[in-house]
Amino acid sequence: MCWEGSCMQLDTEALLERDLEKKMAEETKILLVEDEKVIRDAVAAYIERERFQVVAVGDGQEALNAFAHDTFSLVVLDLMLPTVQGDEICRRIREKSNVPLIMLTAKSEVEDRIIGLEMGADDYLIKPFSPRELMARVRALLRRSQNQSENAEDRIDFGDLVIDMLGHRVLLYGKDVELTASEFKLLTTLTESPGRVFSRMDLVTKVLGYNFEGYERTIDSHMKNLRAKLEEDSRNPRWLFTVHGVGYRFDIPNDIR
Ligand code: CA
């Protein structure tokens, strides 16, 4: 039940929205790296059904070549591959890009998951998986990265501490600080909301993309490393604070406010 004029407007909006989604899907190119042909073909077919473009390769070196010569919205990467292994590919991609990345693996040990996440993967799937589950995660990551790029500032300047989001660089007193992919994500998550306290579990979900309690200690160890790189005196921090019993927060020092 609605007034005719407003219904028409809603229809138009829905159509525009659908066109936009279709256009976005067509502009989304996914790199799929999987050496098992049966899985590669099945996943590629699912990706194409969503109207995404897909470049499917079965070998590590081919994957690196494809990544060097093309721009992708997302990477689906098998861990065990001929020529160059998935963790090495992931590490090399993360040296220059924040592209959303889902790792596939045949094993289910927690250690392997942590290896993938430490390497900078955003999500993880254990074989055998359903292509439908994979596509749900692909869509979730694409949405997340799109929201991030819409909201993200290219350069966040806290005076002594400058974060270059596009270049994936952090400058402290004008000097480059080498951060791992996880440390960079942890720092940028905290700096998005200065003063806000994040629980460890919040950070696990936001930084590692996982909802798993065992990873809370991983956050502590990333935080320890991040502090060692950014703070002159961890006991008397300038930027990164522990909120006992809760988690962590980033704050802007008084002399910069
Ligand atoms: Ca494999």
C-alpha cells in the first residue's frame, strides 16, 4: 500500500541500485589460483555466475605474473601450489597491495590458519569447502573493502605519526617504520577511532577477519611488536594504550591535539 508517486520513485531507485550492482560486478576482477583443475573450474564457474570477471591460473609463478600485470579486486589463493607456494605469493602481494585475499588449504590445523593470517590473508577456507560458502565470503570481503575505500582517507596525519593508506606506509618522525600486514591493519583499525577502546575480540575480528577466541593472544603479540616499533618507552606510551581487562586504544598525544 503506497502512494503512486513514491512507489515509482522507489522502483526507479531499486533499478538504479540494480544497475549499479551489475556494473560493479562487471568491474570486479578476481584472481583465482588453484592447481587442482576440478576445483579451479568449479570455483571459476561460480565466480562468473555472479558476473564477476575471473582470471584462473594453476601455478604460483603464473599467479605472480598475473598479479604484476593486472589489477584485481580480490584474490583466492590455494596454499599448496607448484613453483611458488601460496604463503610466499601472499607475502609478495602484501608487500605492495591491500587487495582482499582468501586462502584455501587442504589441511585443517590451526597453525596453518595462523600462517595464512600472519601472511596477511583476510580469510581462510579449508578444503573441502562449498563454492557457495566461498562466494559468501568473497562478497563479504568485497563489501568490506569497498566500504573501507569509500571511507578511507589516503593519508592520516597525527603530526609525528603519519599513515599513508594508499602507499601502505607508516612514518614516525619522518622515517619509514617497517610493519607487517597484521601490524598495519591493527594500527589503522585503532587510529580510525582515536580514544575508542577496542576489546581484543573486536581486534581479532577486524584485524584477522576471524571470530575465534584462540586468536586473542595473537593480537597481544602484534600489539607488543607494534609498540616496540612505534613507542620509545612501552611502559609510558605516547600512542598505544592498554585498557586493563578490556583491550587497547590509540590516542592522539596532547601536544598534537
Ligand atoms: Ca593445491
